[in-house]
Amino acid sequence: MVKRHQYLEKLKKLKDMQIIKVVTGFRRCGKSTLLLQFQEYLKECGVDDSQIISINFEKLEFEHLLNYKELYSYITERLHPEKMTYIFLDEIQLVEGYQKAVDSLFVRDNVDLYITGSNAQMLSGELATLLSGRFIEIEMLPLSFAEFYELVGGDRRDAWKRYFTNGGLPYTAYINDEEILHDYLLGIYNTVLLKDVVERKKVQDVALLKSVIKFLFDNIGSIVSSKKISDSLVSFGRKTTSVTVENYIESLSEAYVVYEANRYDVKGKQYLKSLEKYYVVDVGLRKLLLGNKNTDIGHTLENIVYLELIRRGFAVSIGKIDDLEIDFIAEKDGDKEYYQVSASVLDPATFEREITPLRKVSDNYPKYIITMDDFSSNNEGIRQINVIDFLLGV
């Protein structure tokens, strides 16, 4: 079981602080495992078992607590009378009226509260209203390549091939059988589709939703709009509107299935209001729906780099400079980094195409070209880095 060091360190820093820790992210990305790892850390620090209350609402044994009054009563009866009680509530959105229970627990003395959820909407509704300024979100992603490689070991190129093909959902690292892997990913996909999107949003046309998902997955890294998607679906005989498509995309974003990257005009220094790009939370799910698309290596690579930048805490947008495009502008703490991503730049024409937009940027922030080529270089201060070295921080 690989340690999710990045997220563990955040929880350690927040330990005993009077603030609710909300861990969010796609189903099966490791939220429950993170809570278990943090509980082990607490015990190493001398915290007794009697000070820990841990409830996973996906387990049948806790079905009787899927009501906020029952949940609150259950927990308050078990609070430690003298010491801090650490409360872990996993997939809290399954509890009817959970906001009231969370709010009431938060105001009690000697309570340190940790909750997880698989839908971003939980932070934009009543919970945010009740607890404004009293919670901090830690958004998890599937395994980084560095975490995946720590788990599987061996030759790093072999590990990279697996990661590139199968994605980073933690349990996939243990599955070597193609058929079992397919069934595992399909189970996750169906669960997210039905529980986190269809049931939550009361979607009537599930077939249309699946068509929208497939379109987004097939067009990662490409500029799209809800109108473009709806027009495409209509041309194939699917009756829909751009408003419906937009609602479906919003639901998929809330369920952490897709991530939206807005476009930024470098010279105009403003965000553009249309023509976003979308990236999928895990490339293994994309392969599940689309199969192997050997001609689409570049966009898959781009998706992996995008997630890595998000994982590293950057706000990521798509750059526009004149009539050219920069794949990613990554911003954090007032600084920027510029990235181009290409499967290979060995062809001189491809290299010129990738480096030209970076040359046009007049500031002195770092600029990179990430490729699968086996060498690194530095051209006019623009660094070319192999993707494995980039992901491993070499």
C-alpha cells in the first residue's frame, strides 16, 4: 500500500486545528486508504483506539447511520470524555442531511473532524453555507507516476508503459490480467455513472450522457464547446441541445470525471470566455471506453502532464499568444511556468512548431517542452525534458 505522502503531509499539518478537513476526489482514487494511513499515523503519535471513530458509509454495517440524527447520536455516545476524538466520515454525501450532523459535531470541544466525498457539489451547497470559512478542501487525484512506480518497482520504462496504458487508479497497479483490469475499471465507471451522476442529477437519458462522456474522452486536449458537442451528436441522430450537454458536463466535473482548462490570452492578460479544453481524471478509463488509439499518444501524454501539474498544486490554463497556442500555463504563488507537450520533437518541423509559441513569451518564467524522446536539452533557455524524468522529478 503506497503512502500518499503529498496528502498525508497536508493532513499532518492540519491535525488538531479547529477546521474541518474535507477530502474530495474521484471514486477509488484512494480517499479511504488515505484516512486509514492517517489513522495509523495518529496511533504512532500515541493516539488511543478509543479516540478514533471511523465510519465508511459504503459499508453495509453502517447503513443504520444514513440519517443525520442517528449518525450524530452514534458519534456523541462514543466521544472520548477527556481527550481529542478524531472522527472520520467516509463518503459523507450518502447520509441524508449530513450537513446538520457535521455542523453540530464541529462546534463540540475536543473534536477533530475529517470527511470525504466523491462529488464537488457537497462543497457548493448547504455545507458551504453552514460552515463558511470553517473547512479546508484537499482534492485527491489517482496515483502520480512517481507513486505508481514506488508501488510496482522494476524497470521504470516498463512501469511507464503500464501507467500510460492503464492509468493510476491505485488498485490497477496490482492487476496484471487484461480482462480483470477491464472488468475492474468498468465497475468503477458504472458506479460513478449511476451513483454520482445519474442518481444525483436525475438524468433521464443515460444513453445521451454516455455519448457526451465518450465525446469528451475522445477529444481530450482539443478545444470544444457544449454547442460543438451537441451539434456533433445531433448529426449522428441524437436529439439534444447545448444546454443539456452543458448540464451533463457540469455533472461530470462535479463527480471529478473530467477537468476543465480555460484559455488565457498571454498578451491580453485575460481569460477567454469560451472554447475550453477537457481532460479525464484517469487515462485508464479513457482506454476502457475508446480502446487503444495508437494515433492519439500526444493527447494521452498531454492529459497525464495536465494532471501532474494539478497534483503539484498549480492552477492550469491553456495559453493563447497571437494565433498560436501554449499547451499549459501553470501558476502557483504568483509564479508561472509554461509547458508544451509532444510525443516527440525529433522531426525539425515538429520541434519548431512546439518551441515557437514559447519563444514569443517575453517574460522570464521557466519554459519547458515535455516529450517521450530519450534526451534532454536546453534551447534559448527553453528546457526539453523526457516525460519520465519530469514525472519523477529527476
